Amino acid sequence: MSRPFTPRNSSPASFIRVNGKIRAREVRVIGVDNKQLGIVQLTDALNLARQYGVDLVEISPNAVPPVCRLVDFGKYRYELAKKEKDSRKHQHASTVKEVQLSPRIDPHDLGIKVQHAVNFLCEDMKVKVALKFRGREMQHTEFGFEVIKKFIAEIEPFGHPDFQPKLVGRAINLMISPLPRAKRAKNPRHEEAELHEADVADDDEADAPEKPSAAPAKAKVPVSEQPATGGLQNPFAGLEIK
């Protein structure tokens, strides 16, 4: 026997009872102006919905009695979708990505790590930086702190450290949070892509074939200077009028 499951693409609005699908006998009604109307019979609540030209939407089915709202169902679904989108933004902001460094990292590799961190910060993610020491590297932890200092300086336009870097065990740990979008610099990779697209558009316009110019209008020739037609010569062409 197959078990029921929740579709992945299902939305919260697909499980909401509306109008005739509401099963309770009595419901607590919230009016169109968001004011409490008290507990009424379901039939009376449906009549109110018809009177105002809206739907009776069950917004709290587990309450006793269930809470219903007089609202247009399309508008209510839009509000739910907007709230869900906002909640996803907050969940996205709490996502943590880790970047690992070493005290003897190559400058080119450090630049790649910085770019990864910038991409994460520009997507409103936090970045955890972990610089690990191996073997005798623990005798010179100042080199590790120097690398962390360079890393912080590179990502300063995009994020800020939550606390000062500290040595815990054999690693230096650091947490970086993204700056607000109004204060955060644009991702350099995105700017390069926009400039490349603009250059390609300019090149396409330069390589486009020029439109042929209109042919010059022919000058009108006086009738007396026009050649004879029909293959016959004018017998009076050579005469001079005195």
C-alpha cells in the first residue's frame, strides 16, 4: 500500500480550506478590516463572505474553534508567498560557508580563496575562515595571523569579522558576516561580466554592414536637350534661328 507524501513543489496555500471545504460548525471570524467579529456559525460566516464579495479562508485550523478570515483568496496566497520568500532570505543569510587557509598559502591561491569568500558574502552567506597549522608551523603562528590580516583587508568592502581572529588549538578561526546590501560593494566578477557583454554589443554594432545609401536623384534634362526617341533624328536640330 502506497503512503501519501507531500509533493516537493507544494505551497502552503495548497493545504488551506476555503469556503465550502471548511468542516467546522463554528468558526472565529476576522473581518475584511482585520477586526475580530467573534464566533459565528459556518453558514453565517459564508454569508458574510458573499456579502463582502470575498472568500472565507481558514487560517488557523488547529484552533478551537478554527480561525477564518474574510479575504480574497488570491490576495491571501500572494501574502503567503511573500512571507515565504522573506523567510527564505533569512534562512539564506544564516547559511555558513567555510574557507580553509594555510600559513604558507601561495598569493594566487589566496586570491582564489578571497574570490570564493566574496561570492558567498555577495549572496548573503556567512563565511567561516579556518587557518590550520601543521607540524612545526605552530612555532611561527605570526605568519598565520599575517595571512588572516591580508584576507580581512581583501574582503573588507563585502563583509566584516564578527570577532577578532583567535587561535584555538592548532587553527585560527574567524567568522565573517556580509555587509548590508546598501553598504556592500558589487561583486567584481559580476561587473566584469557586464563590461564584457557591453564590449561584445559594441563590437557587433561596429561589425554590422553599413546600409547602402540612397542613389542620387537624376538631374532633369530640358526637353530641347533630350535625344530623339523612336530612332528618328530631328531634321531641324542643325538649323539656327535668326
